[in-house]
Amino acid sequence: MLPSSLFVHFVWLGALLMSVVTMAGEPEQQLRAAAINGDAPRISTLLDAGAKLESRDDNGRTALMLATRHHRVEAARVLIEAGADVNAKDDIHDSPYLYAGASGYNDILELTLAHGADLASTNRYGGTALIPAAERGHVETVNMLIAAGVNVDHINRLHWTALMEAIVLGQGGPEHTKIVALLLKAGADPNIADANGITPLQHARKLGYTGMVQLLEQAGGR
């Protein structure tokens, strides 16, 4: 049995080691918290002090991923300009680039596009950033992604393209109609059918989206 004084010494040493380990993790935890809160000056201070830029939380999210999710533009800017990976995926296969595109966060999306966004990267559904942007009616986002060079005919795991999602998952309103027009103008194939062989034009007719029907017919849809 250890003498009481030696036992106390070991307890003290263990507590000290635990304190060191905790302190070692603190800068990264603080960095992620600052990203969530949009505290750009604090982010700069932590990075200057040596906080690891690509450290992750329990969900695999980097500070940049968290800043993007909370739409903290200046925080994202500081992180990206410091070299944060805009393509770093979390546990559900979102990256800052993919999330910004899907959410219509165009200010952050523009930053990711200027700093190496992988236009061919895909989310957990096998879709590019363009597909959810089209589905959610983000007109300017779609325009930006088309201009950046994202493949307009990429097919996700549901066997849907951006054009198909804009029709089937949209509401047929002006935003989604504009997106259909943008995609067709960019060369999207109007005849890529879904997994059941139903074409975009057939879906649009069934849903009664007359504006989309006209656009698809003019583009050679069948």
C-alpha cells in the first residue's frame, strides 16, 4: 500500500497531467466556438497563438465548417484566408463549399470558389452543390455554380439531375422556373430521365408547371 504522502503526490501529478491535456485542447475548442459566434478577431488571435486550423469536433466539423453552418461570413473569411480547407468533409459528408452552395450562402460560396473548391465533390446523396441549390430555389447560387463550371448533368444516387430536382422538388414558382431556364441555357440535357424512365418534361406536365413545360419543349424535351 502506498504511503499517504506518495499517494497524494500521484493524485496531484495525475491532476496536473489532466490539466495539461485539457489546456492543450482548449485553443481548438475556443477556435470552433469563435467560428460559431462569428468572432473574427478572436479567430485571428487564436490562430496566431498556434490553434490548429483543421481541428474537428465530435461530428468531424472544422472551424470553417461551423462558421459556414452558422453563416458567419467574416469568420469564414479569416479562416479561409488563413488556409482552411474549403473541401474538408464532416461525418455526414458536408464540406464548407457544399454546405454554402446548398444553403444559398453566396458570400461564403464565393470565398470557397476562389480558394480551391472541388466542383466535382459530392454530398451524402451523391449530388454536387448545384443539385440542392436548384432544388431549394437559390437562383443566384445556381448561376454562380454554373459559371464556376459545375457539371449541370451530374446525376445523384436518386438518379436525379439538378434540372430534375428543380422540377420535382420545387413548387413550380418563378424561382424554380428561372433555375430551369438557367440550367437549360447552360446546356443541361432536358431528356435525362429519372430511375423510372420519366423525363423532366413528363414530370412538369404532370405537375402542371406550364412555364417549365414551355422551356423544356423549346429545349427539345420529350
